[in-house]
Amino acid sequence: MAGQTPPELQRLRDSIDNVDAALVHLLAERFKFTKAVGEFKAREGLPAADPARETEQVARLRALAATAKLDPDFAEKFLAFIVREVIRHHEAVNG
């Protein structure tokens, strides 16, 4: 059996691969919307960052994570990473 992946392990890995693909597509969709937000903010002269909105999002995501039995600290770190990237994109749009 050397070199052969057990069917159960392959099934689990295939499921992980499917979830990873869904995450990538969801992130692409999210960034499509945040790009539109960045363009709107640039047109309207609004700042790239919105600390009040970010605070609301953190609280919301932490609650969702707890409900889903996912570590809220992990969820918050994940959101912080995404928000930093979004702000970077918004700042680039603003020039």
C-alpha cells in the first residue's frame, strides 16, 4: 500500500480541496464588492478606512464564529487580514 492514498483520506482531502476552492471564489466575490466600495469612496472623497464599520464587522464575525464553533480569535485575525488588504486596495484607488 506504499505510495497509495487510502480512499477515506482521499475523500477527506477532496472535501478540503472543494472548500478551499469555494473560499477562493467567495473571496474573489467579496473583493469585487469591496473594489466597488473603494471606487465609491474615492469618487466621494471618503477615507479608505472606516474604523466604526470595522468594529461592527469584528463583533459580527466573532458572534458568527462562536455560533459556528470556530475560534472567534481566529475569525477576527482572518477578518483583520482581509480588511488590511481591502484598505490597501482602497488607498491605491485613491492614489
